[in-house]
Amino acid sequence: FYLGFLRFQGVTEGYNGTIFAYGQTGSGKSFTMQGIVDPAAQKGIIPRAFEHIFESVQCAENAKFLLRASYLEIYNEDIRDLLGADTKQKLE
């Protein structure tokens, strides 16, 4: 499958960050994004990115941050927010 992303350093400098995973069903996109907690070596991109971003925010001095994340699924031309309250609800 295809995995494209922007480097995470720019996120703490005010740039948007995007990770785009595209591929056939069953090719490992969800595992790559989420991973598993134990062992830590198999954590996915999302938990690793969040750790990096929150560590950077904690170390920053004289700065305020607004962090917003979305985890979207596009399947059969339907879009869903997998972090939303209702993950089955289709988005416009």
C-alpha cells in the first residue's frame, strides 16, 4: 500500500500535517496507523506521532498550541470520522 506523510517537525511550527494511507483491503493500513501497544516496537504511526507532538509542546517555551486531529476513512466514496462520537455517521 501507499503511505505518504509530511515531516512532523513542521506541525509544531504551525503547519498542517497529513498522513495518507491508500491500498487494497487487508494490506495493513490500519495496523500501520494504529499498531499495538505491547510490544512498544509495534506501535503505529498515530501513537508515535502523538507522543512526538506532545513532547514537543511540553518542551516549548512562550508558545501556545491548539491541537486538533481527525482520523478519516474513505470507503466506497463514503467519508467517516473514526475519532468522532458516531463512527458510522457519514460526513458531507
